[in-house]
Amino acid sequence: MKNSEIKTSIRNFGFVFIGIGILGLYSFYLQYSTNVHPEAISYIVIFVFLLKLVIGILIVFPTKLGLYYFLFALNIIYLGYSIGTQISNKYSKYVRQYLQERKS
């Protein structure tokens, strides 16, 4: 793939992470107002969705730190989901290729 195609596909994945973070926090807010959850679970859920939101923002604005967080998130997806294995392998290769081209 060309460098611009890699960059746009990585950016699109960042928008997906931002969407997951925003929708997750919004759905938690709606659920929290109707049900009573243990406080520790609430903190964990908020932390996870805020982490997704921050990773998405760091990916959309192309920073080196954001790309390394993206690789970290891809490794978690690789372990957690069966279809995530294929997605993670593909995008990890693209991110590593993009980082190599960026160094040169």
C-alpha cells in the first residue's frame, strides 16, 4: 500500500476508536442513571472508554506516541477476539510499515 493509503486507513481506525469511546461513555451515562452499579465497576468502565477515546484522538492526530498506543491496542485485539486476529495482523503490518517510512 502507498503511504497515503496507510495513513488514511490508520486515521479511519482512530475515528472508530473515538466513536467507540464516545458511544460507550454515553451509553454508560444512560445506564448509570437508571441502574445502580458497584462503584469499582463504574470506574473500570469509565477508564476503559476514556482510554479508547484518548487512543483514538492520538491516532487521528498522527503522533508517534499515538501509533505506539495503537499497536498496543491491536495486540489486545489480537488476543481478545477471533476476527480481531486478522484485523490486528493487517493493521500492525501497516503501522510498522508507516513507522519505518516515517523514520526514513
